[in-house]
Amino acid sequence: MTDMIRIRVNSQDINYINRIMEGYEHLGVVTTVNKEEGVLAIRVTPDTRREVETILNHLPVSFQFV
């Protein structure tokens, strides 16, 4: 079973977040939902959700959970 974390970031930060999550292999998969609005969906499992949220909260970029 997979869960989704949806966030909104500045569009110039999309690639940065994608690269960070790629570095943490198998924790979450980033999909751009709307590039212009900076909306991303990160597919996670119930076991990895909290770890991904912790990683996001420690990144030096502004974002909002949506």
C-alpha cells in the first residue's frame, strides 16, 4: 500500500527536492503534479512516510504540505 505526501514549493526548487529524494533510495518517489504551481507528490509507504517528512522538514527550502 502506498501513501502520498503532497507539497507545494517554489518551482525552481523542484529539481533539488527530486535529487535529494533520489539520494535516499527507496524512501519515496517524486512526481511533479503541476510545475508552474510547484506542486509535487511523493509516493511513500506507511513505513517510510515519517522518515520522508523528517527529511523534507530539514531541507533548506520553503514548502507547504497540501
